[in-house]
Amino acid sequence: MKKFTHLLLIFPHPDDETFSAAGTVQLYKNTYQATITCASLTAGEMGRNFGTPPMANRETLQEYARKSLKMPAVLWVSIACIISDFAIKR
């Protein structure tokens, strides 16, 4: 395994990093004390109803995504952001 001290994760949707790369990221965090930057391209605004009964929908899912980026439960992420929040609106 190659030693990296900073990982940049870019995923299209919130939580994609958790489902697809969490094990590898945690390994780098624990083994090399790597700094982890995680960027989501969207806030999940096109998501469908989540949960039964639904706890989130297209209108509320982005609020959950933004809150989750600030939660201490995301211990392995040093920096997190939603790229679409920085897009220039025309």
C-alpha cells in the first residue's frame, strides 16, 4: 500500500464515500494519520423519499446532507464540503 498523507475524495452524492470507500479511507487514517478531504458534488437535492415512513424527501434531504457534514460522527473526515454550494448561479 502506497503511503499518502492527504486523500481527496470527490463523490457525486452525500454518503457515497461512506458506502464505497470508508474502509480504505479509515485504513489510511489509522495507518498514516492521513488528512481526509471529502467533497460531494451535490447536496442530494434530487434524492427520492428516504426511509419508511419517509424521514426525508427532495426538499429536506439536502438539509440532512449539510447537517451530516458538520456531525462529529464523521470522525475520519478533516474537511468536508458540498461543491454545488459554491457554484455560480446564472
